[in-house]
Amino acid sequence: MDRYKEIIPAWERFWETLHRPLSPVIRTNTLRISPLELQKRLEAKGFRLEPLPWDETAFKVEGEIPIGNTVEHWLGYYYVQEATQAFPVRALAPRPGERVLDLCAAPGGKTTQIAQLMENKGLLVANDPAPKRLRALLANLYRLGVLCAVVTGLRGEEFPKGIHFDRVLVDAPCSAEGTARRHPRLRRGAPLGIIRRMAGLQKRLLSHALKLVRPGGIVVYSTCTIAPEENEAVVKYALDQGLAELLPWEPPVPYSPGLTSFSGEEYGPELKKAVRFYPHHFDSEGGFVAVLKRTS
Ligand SMILES: C[S@@+](CC[C@H](N)C(=O)[O-])C[C@H]1O[C@@H](n2cnc3c(N)ncnc32)[C@H](O)[C@@H]1O
């Protein structure tokens, strides 16, 4: 990660945080239960739940057994979702009755969160080309009682045009450097070859997503990586196609603005509107979110 020393604020704290364990976070499935009721049930089983101050549906959890091993999990009362991972859908802000596409959906953390905000009303298309991951996606949709979703198994960059979606989420495949707290080998940073390969696919996915959304519609681009080549460079590439503008978005937690340049590459002042999350900001993983609006 040394190549990020100049861009990550409070580098020492960032590096120290990467070596600290991460408590699991759960998101209440409000399609099935209220946060208060869920808290009571899990506390009665001996779990300690700490509500996240910025999200009334989420709790940090500690307990003697893994949080995935409960009947409440099996009944779909909650989804284990790292805190940073909840922000792309909050930025997407889907509403009941809309047409929403989740282009890289498996295993369904964000699809199920979208369905909650849509209150199970409207059309939610959950797409992912990886067969094994599709099975996990389907299982999660059933478990959480998602009724408004259809599932497709296409490469996102080939998703057919025709339906004009109100909102599209591109939670892109990435080099996952932001998950280095859980995957120590990533503390060295991802190999540059992987970063470049991912960036090519991400550019195709985001450019195509902008053609799938209606004029005036919203596309959210998110990753769980720190690499600017997979974040700001991808958004700049998509903006340069002239179909969209970048919207400002303020998350309710500490964050850093998107970069305007890195390693000799210029992304421009516009990219400050994107959001970077680092693990030492609110004891989480790392990630990136950009909100684009189709203009023509
Ligand atoms: C970061 S994960 C998505 C996580 C998911 N959104 C969630 O919250 O549970 C990225 C996903 O992109 C999928 N993917 C890989 N290549 C793709 C492509 N060409 N088009 C669409 N999705 C792709 C992977 O199979 C993987 O499931």
C-alpha cells in the first residue's frame, strides 16, 4: 500500500487500523422485523449489539458464537454486511415502485438492501454472470423475503438495452484492497496487473450502465478498493463519454473527497464530489462511491 502514502490522510492510523480485527455488522431486514425487535431477540441469546449512530437498521455485534449461526439469520431477519458496504445503496436512494438494476449483484447484500428501501414494490433486476455466486444470491433473496426481484446471469457490459431503469447500481468487481483488514495479504496492495485488468472491465461496466438508465436517472458506481485506477479514473472515463454529470453526495460518516490526480494522471476538480472511505475513519473497511446522473 506504500504507493498510497501521499493520498491517505493520517497514514500511521490507517496502517495501524489495518492490523486490528473488525467486528461484524448486521443490517436489519426491515421486510421481516423491526430493528428493536431484532435487538431484543439477539440480546436474549447473549449477543451484545451496539447500534451504529448513522444507521437505525444496523448494529455492531459481539458474541460467543458466529452471528451467522442463529435461527434469526436463517429466517432472514438480518444480513451480515460490513458498515462501508451499506453506503452505495444509501447513495442510490431507490424508492418504492421504481425500476432498479443491480448490475453486479451477487451474493446480494446490496440487492436485498435495495428491496428493503423499495418496500418490495416495483421492479428490481439483480444481475451477475458468476453461476456459483448466483446461487448464493438466489438463496439470500429467498431468505430475506425479496418479492420484487428477477435474476439474470449476464455479463453486465452486455446487458440488453430496452428497459429504461430509474436507477442502476454498479458495485463493480475490483481488486478489493479495502478489505485488507480481513485479508492480510492485501495489506501489501493488489498487484498492478490485476488493478489494470479490473479497471478495463469497470470502465466497460460503468459506461454501459449509463446507457441503461433513463435520462435524469441515477447510476451509483462503487468499489471496495483504494486504487485510483479503479475509482476516479473509471468515473472520469465514463464522464468523458458526455452522457452524465457527477452529483455531490454527503455520507453521514467521516470520509475523504475523491482525488483530482494520482501518479501523474489528472482526473480534474469534479472528482472531489466522489467519496473515499478509509478503515480508520469509522472503524470499517475501505471503499469508494460516486453518484452520476444521466443528462442526455
Ligand atoms: C463486489 S462483488 C458484488 C457484491 C454485491 N453487490 C453485494 O453487495 O453482495 C462484484 C460482483 O461482480 C460480478 N462480476 C464479475 N464480472 C462481471 C461482469 N462482467 N458483469 C457483471 N458482474 C460481474 C462478480 O461475479 C461479483 O459477484
